[in-house]
Amino acid sequence: MLLFLDVDGPLIPFGAADRAYPVYDGPPVPAGHPLLPRVDPALGPRLTALGCELVWATTWTDDANDCLAPWLGLPPLPVVRWPDEDEPPGPPHWKTRPLVAWAAGRPFVWLDDEITEADRAWTAAHHPAPALLHRIDHRYGLTDADFAVVEEWLGTAWSAP
């Protein structure tokens, strides 16, 4: 089971009305990444405990392994390489087609703050395996409620062969 993970929104919350974000201690913050302390380092073990193959699905690409993986206590993860060509305009999201192609028929979870019903519908029509496309509220990032949704889906929505 794959778990595609976006960074901005799911891991680094932004846009809350009160802009009062917790600040966490972790390894030294690399230059150019002042929002990294918003990422709760406890998310790394929680994501690992889901038992999925974690994959960066973010425009951070290799920076996710250089900056976020150490912060979260994760090993380097595979990184989705986005195509250079322009995606067709409109729904679904520009990440949807490349992620479905990357999954290559395997079941997956995708955590992102820009997922819509159009992405779910396109994936259902073009991907033969179970897939959970779960939208994260960018104002709060991954929450206990989000983990509960993923854990429930992993436990009940599909059967491993």
C-alpha cells in the first residue's frame, strides 16, 4: 500500500485566521525553510505506524528528503517526479494523473490539501485498485481525525491479496 504525502498544507499548516501555529523543536532548520518548525516531529512515527510505503508527492521533491525526512525521523523516501509537460487544463488536479500512473495499479492513499471530488471521480474511473484520496485542511495540517480516517480505511476498505 502506497501513501502519497504532500507537504504544504498536510505537514506545514498555513492560512489559519488566528495564525497561531505551534512551534516544535527538532533538528536545525535548514536555510530557506522558516516554516519547518510548524511540522510536528511526532507525525513521522505516526505515518510510519500506518504500515504504508511512504512517498513524497510534493513540489518539494528532493528537498522533502533533505529537510523534512530528518525532521520527522524518517529515512529518505521515494519522490514522485512530476512530468515536465503541461497537464490538460481543469479538473482533475495536476497531480492526479501522475500519481495514478506512479501507483501502477497498486492501492494507495493520497493526503493533500487540494483534492476534490473531480480527483476522486477520475481516479475511480482510471485506477483499478482501491484508493483513498483524503483532503487535509491546510489550516491545521494532519490531525488525529485525519489519521482516524486513514486507519479506518486501511483496516476495512480493502483486503490485501
